[in-house]
Amino acid sequence: MTKVIEVPSSLDDQSFEQIFEALAPLPLDEKVLIDARHTRWASPYGLTALLAVAQTRLQRPTLAVPEIEDTASYWTRTQFFRYADDLYEITGRVPRARSTDDLNVLLEVSPVVKTEDIHTVVDRIQNKAQAMLIGTLHLEPSATMRFTMALSEICQNVIEHAGRGGWVAVHGYRWQKRLGGRRVVQIAVCDAGIGFRQSLESAHGPRATDRWDDGMALEETVMRGATRFRDPGRGQGLAGVRKFIHDWTGKFSVRSGTARIAIVPEWDSDVPMRENLPFFPGAQVQITIPETVVP
Amino acid sequence: MINHIDVSSVLRTSVCDLYSNLVTRPTGAAVRLGIEHQLDEIGDRALAILDFSHVRLLDFSCADEIVAKLLLQYVSLDIPRREVYFLFYGMSESHLDAIEAVLERHGLALVTQLADGNPCLMGRVDGEQRQIWETMRELGSGELADVANAAGLAPDRVERALDDLWRRRLVIRQDKAYVALHGGPVLPLAERTAAPGSPTASA
């Protein structure tokens, strides 16, 4: 029997919880159909997390392509189908790529498996990021390099901690309903690896405390810079990312296992920690940088 | 002996000739090994100018692997690997983000020469040591009495500070004299800008 999981019309980090919730009780070998026919829009998080979902299934899942031409075309331009084709049985019409040069796609969906992938990602994003971050979001001139540093560090976490490859994408768009219609750039890096808790346990074992769970592992790593390595130089990457995001009044969230931690700016109403979420392996990271309002 | 090491060239020869960004720990470790090989060939006492001018991006991981681990090996207070001094050249603002973070994390310090030729001390250095270093920067070189006189401090305190600065390889010790890493005294701005764009170390 095939379990049908309907993809929300608007697929972002919040609405993706519906997919995690539907997946969590299913045996890994149960056939699933991810039905995106009625999906109208997906954030970089939505696209990269869809690929991570397929990685967790023992039986190749099916993906029904969005029926709206614009949506499916956008997914093509982001290179989503290039990798989905390897992971899913695709049903529906996948538009052919006419041009992949979409100014809003700062970085197409890209694999993060080995060190060379990070060099590729960093090389590809710099010129487009400069136009978007400085020209559109009005960030300071040094923002491009800092943004790229943040991207590099987040991608390295996949290679060093996940135990399997993941996916990265960076898109810019205008938020219609939030922040007064300001533009934002979002980075999403999703994997279906071992997650933060198991990564820490691989070196230190479970912590001798009443409360040792995914939430605490996220606090230790994201907020306090703990890592599985004994090298005191480790853990600086996420600390640096937090500082940049604070400077840009951005938002930073990491979901791993059954918890999600977020650094929440004033403009957002999210909560800093969510626990007892439906389990999903690995880590799913999102960074949102909003347009600076020029007085 | 003064040795100029173009870090971007080391990246291309050690890792990949297409790369211009210093990102990821494996890349940083490979570049550090490349630099160490060059240092092995320049003798037991040397000044190495590490030139970052052609490096576009330096992330935190790479800064830790290259800058922090290199300094930890060569300027350790306990067992320094030979007498090697480092002058960091060609740092951009984004490089400094990563470097300041790793220096702070490890309690290290270094001397960098900015684009205008002005040497600058970065990292953890206590107030009196910093004052003495700045005095050395102005003097260029001098014996203990000269430095104490210029700083307006008691010679025994200046001696302790200079000794610590030397152990951290932030000043050069030459017989009874101390020499700033950038060589001669800092020139007035008008004179400095007359010959921009190249390392000025002449120690």
C-alpha cells in the first residue's frame, strides 16, 4: 500500500512540519507518494528538505510534480528535479529548463557531500550574492564575504557531522505578507544524517543528566559551540554565523531529531525552542536575512 | 632571513589550481602543511611574510587551521618550533573577521601590515605589553633602555614585557636589541603612501 502525503500549498520550514508529521509514524520501507500537485510555492528549505526526505526512505518514493506551470518551472530553474530524479519516481510533467539564469536563485539546489562541493558552492554564489545583498537588501559592502562565510560553515557541518550528504539552496524573494513586503534572502541546508545529538554522543556518549535529548544537544551545539571534536578550535563556525545573523537582524533556525532551536529577531514571532516535534533524522538549517530599511 | 609566502599560491599548489577561497578545514590543513614545508627550507631563524592579498575568502574553519595552528606551533610559550616570526600581509576586512575570532578563541596574537603599510597588533595582548609593542612600532628598533625611555616605564617592567613579546614572536630579539617585525620606524602617513602595495619588512 502507498501512503499519500500531501505537500502544503506553500511549502516552507513551518508548513514542512506537516510532512514530517505524516512521515514519522510510517515504517521506513513503506512506499510513500509525496503529492505536490497543488503546491504553488516552495522555499529553499522546502526543496532541500524534500530531497532529504527521499534519502530516508528504504523504498524509492514517488513525487507528483506541481501542476501549476510557473511553480514547476521554478523548481526546474532551481535544479531541484535534477537531483529529485535520482531519488524519486517522478510523476507529472517536469518542464524543460529554458534558462537557469533566475536572478532570485542565488544558488541552485546543490549537493553537499564532499569538501570540493563547498568550494563549488562558494565560487558560484559570490557574484550573485553581491548584487542581491548590497543592491537589493542594502546590507553593508562587507556582507557578501560574511554571507559566504556563513554558507561555507553551515555546509561544512553536513560533511563533518551528518555522516551522509545533504543539500543546499539559496534564494531571494519578496515576502508578501510579512515584514511589510520586504525582500529576504534564505539559505537552507538540509540533510538526513545522524543529527546533532548523535554527533555529540559519538564522542562523549549520552550526557549524564536527567535531560539529554535533541533540544539540549541543539542548545549545546548552536548556542554554546560544543562539538564532537576535542580540538578547542572547533565550534567557531556556528558562533560566527550567529554573530553575522545578529548584525543583520536575521533569523537562524536548526531542526534536528525532535527539536528545533531558533534565534528569533524582533520582526518574527517564532519561539526559541520547540520540542517533541515529529522525529526526522539529520539537521535542517535555515537562515533568513531581511532587507535593511534605508531611512 | 625574510621569506615571502603567497598564501593563494600555496592554496593552488597544495589543493587545487582553480581555488581562490580559503574555505573548509581540509583545505586549511593542506595549506598549512604547504606553508610548513616552505618554512622548513628557510632555516632556524626567519621572518615569514604571509601574504593574503590574493585570497578572496577566509572562513572560520580555514582561519583556525592555517593561522591559529601555525601560530600555536611556532609561537608556543613552552616549546616553539624554531625562531620563526610571522608578519601577516594583505588582510581584508572579511579576513579579519575570521582571524580575530580564532585569535580570541586560542588567546593568540599576531602582527599584520595593513594596506597603508601601518603595522597593527591583533589578538590577546595585555595593556602594558600592547603599550610596549606600540612603542617598538614607533621606534622600529632599540635596546631595553631606549624602549623604557620612550615608553616612560621602569626598565624591569619593560624587560618583562619585551621578553613576553619576543616569546610570542611579536618582536624580534637581535643580541641586546629588539626589532619591530615591520623593520624600521613607522613613517608619517604622507611618506607611507608614497610606496604603497608591498610589504615593507626589512628586519
